[in-house]
Amino acid sequence: MYIHSSRHEAREETSQKLGESGWGQPPAGLPHFERGELPVTLQGRALLPEDDGYSDETRTYNLRIDVRPGVVIAAASARDVQPAVRLAAAKGAPIAAMATGHAMQPVPIGPDAVLVSTRAMRGITVEAEARTARIEAGVTWGEAVAEITKFGLAPLNGASPSVGVVGFVLAGGHSPTLGRAYGYAADHVNSIEVVTADGKLRTVTAVSDPELFFGLRGGKGNFGIVTAVEIELFPITTLYGGSIFFPGKSATAVLDAYREWVKTVPDSMSSSAALLRMPDAPTLPEPLRGKQVVSIRISCTDPSENAAALVEPLRTVTTPIMDTVREMPYADCASIHSDPVDPTAVLERAGLLRELTPETVDALVAVTEETTAPPDLLEIRHLGGAFARQPGVPNAISYRDAAFTLFIANIGGSIDANAIESAQTMAIERLRPWCTGYTLLSFMSDADTTEQGYTPEVYRRLASLKQRVDPFNLFRLNHNICPEV
């Protein structure tokens, strides 16, 4: 994971020009942190690498991500985030926030950096009548769904219950359960509480700062450290959902049937197809252990009898190994994908498909069979529906015309990382004829450039915003948007 030299040069040029404009010049040299410099009026704690608790605050879900900041601010509230940002600005140090450590880290968080751990910021306030929830930066989707569903409501959540809500929303937020019905999570944000590079805590709305509100929703961590979001909720209490598992040898037939089936379904039907190499683990149902399978994941908001009729054509393609699709409480939606909960090592690549043809299906199946390090997971998620529509208040999410997401992952195991990266690159190349060349923000890997997430027009707009709110690029330990100079 490296920063391209051209980006270093751009940052140096930015610092020089903006230093002349009155912002002041950051200190030269590599930042180093002394205990006497750390904030002392915190509700949480300031931790150096030798301190107890440092390893707990820097642990990640993805064990391939190495996080070793020079100092950690374990924030208990938004008020703790402000001195952390001011410390980074005074030292000329990059700063990042982390709740769960799911997201791929395109550049290292090393000893020159300040890390704000938001794990302790766990507040959730649901306003049932208004159908909104205020969610703090340390809350995971598992926690949020459990609380919100008590009120007979549902959020636009992710597949994994261990993903942080705020990071998910800032990256756009592709919901595999309700997305085709309602759109991206970022399309349904009312306000965002954020500490910007000047150390101020702001509540940003479409009225208070339309441009910053635009950039935060899809700009990931480029414009500040978000401490809470207020999101819209939906009156959904049950789903017709689950997974249908077929033998791996049926992959072509199942994907061909799925390709035709998605052309017929309403926006109430969200789905994906995954080619999986299941581990031989005792926690899995016996019919799936150690098997290659094809899984069709279903989430439909229609009444169960209508949804069952929609799904029936898939059930008759061939005999399933297992079929878990049923009417379920929305609180059980994580069971549809059953993503691993425990920390593990993950290498991944992603893209967007403009179409799914018979030739695309052949290429997808070949990728799982012919590479030297075949993926453990190759998934395509059906887009369209509300994903394709612009929200009432525009945001930075681009490329809404794509037909499917593409996601490739190798999980755990002892295969050499170089072999996996090479195989994943070959897989992306093989699928390139059907790819748009861009990537959904939620799935960007460390191999993707920031520009792959945005249209040129949106990227220029974000770069201009970056110049206004973070001219020295404090928030750069991410898929970085450099300030426009």
C-alpha cells in the first residue's frame, strides 16, 4: 500500500501555495508525538504505542490492514475529536478515524499519523414518529438494526452486522436488502455532525452548507471526521429473504437463469449471485462444508406470497443444496449473506458491470475455475431500481447507470498475498469487456484510484470543496481527493 509520488508532489505544492494565502505553513519534517503534547481534557483517552489499550483501539476486522499510528485518541464524544484534529493540524500530521477496521486502507496509518478511534461512541436515538435515527460513529449495523427494528422500522443497512454505520454511509452505502427499493444510504441522510480541519464541530445539512453536505455523502473520509449522522428510516418489519445454494457445477446454468430473471423483477426485489468456496468449518451447515456452491441471495419487501412467486423460477433451475429463503423479521436480515463476524484477513477487488451477458457468465465462472489462486467469493449484486435514480438532494455518488456490482475476495487462508493479488488482477482484466472502468465507492480496494469512484465533473467539484475545507489535506489516509490548487 503506497502513495503515488505524484500525490506527494501535489500535496507539497498545495502546502506551498496555501501557506502563502494565510492558512499558515504546517511544520516541516516527520511528526513525532510526545506525551506532554497530548490532549489532557478528554472524556476518552490519548494513547501512545506503549500504552495499555493501544492495541485494542487499533485492532481491525481485516487483519491484512496494519494500523500503527503515533497516537490514538480513543474518543468518548465529539468533543474529544476536536482536540485530536487540532493536534494533527499543529503537528502537520495526517489524521484518520476508525470504528471497525473493515474498510480497505489504501495508504498506511503509520507513526506519523493521528488516529481517532470512535469505538466508544455508541449512541443511537430513534425518533419513531419522524422515522429518523441519530447514530454515532462507533455504532455497527448489527447494533443499529437491533435497536431500530424495535420501533417497527428499518434502515438502509449493509450486509455485514459488524460494519460501522458512519463509514458505510460516507461511502454511499449500498444496501443489499432495501437498496433497489429506496436507493443508497447516502440518499437518505438528513444531517451530518463533523469535525472539520479547523477543529470546529459542525452540523451540516442541505441548508447550512449545501456543498459540504454534497461532498460528505459519498466523499468517504476526505472532509472531516464524522461523529454522528441522522438517517431516514422505512416502515419495513419483515422481508422475504435468504439464500438458495446450488452445487458449484451448476454455476453456468444458475447464473444464466439469474441473468434472465433480474430483467423481470420489480424494484422491491434486491438480489445478488455469489460463487463461493465454502470452508470446511463446523460452524457451517453440513451440506455446505468444504463445497463450491452458487448462492442466490434474496431480499424482497413484497408480501411473502407474491415474493415466493417471483423467486420460484430460480428454485426450479436445478435441485438446491439448501434453501433458506423465507419470511423473516427484518432484525434477522444479516442471515441472508451470513458474512464472517470474526476478524479475518481479506484481499479484495471490485468493479461495476454495465451488462450481464452469456459471455459475461462464462467469464465469471472461468475466473473461479482457472486462476492459480481462485477467489473464495465472487459476487455480483443487482443494481437498477432506486439505485439508478438521483436523490432529492444530490450527493457525490456517481455511475448510477451500472447494472451490477462486481466483488472478488480471498478470505483467510495461507495463500501468498502476491499470488492472490496477481490472480485478482487477472480476474479483473478478464472481466474488463463488461466493466464500466469505475468502482462503487463502498467496495473500493487499495488497488483502485480515487478517480475510479467519480465522474470527472464530480471529482473536480470535490477537489474544489477539499481546497475550501481541508486545504492542507489533513484527511488524506484514505482514497484521497487532493485539494484543487
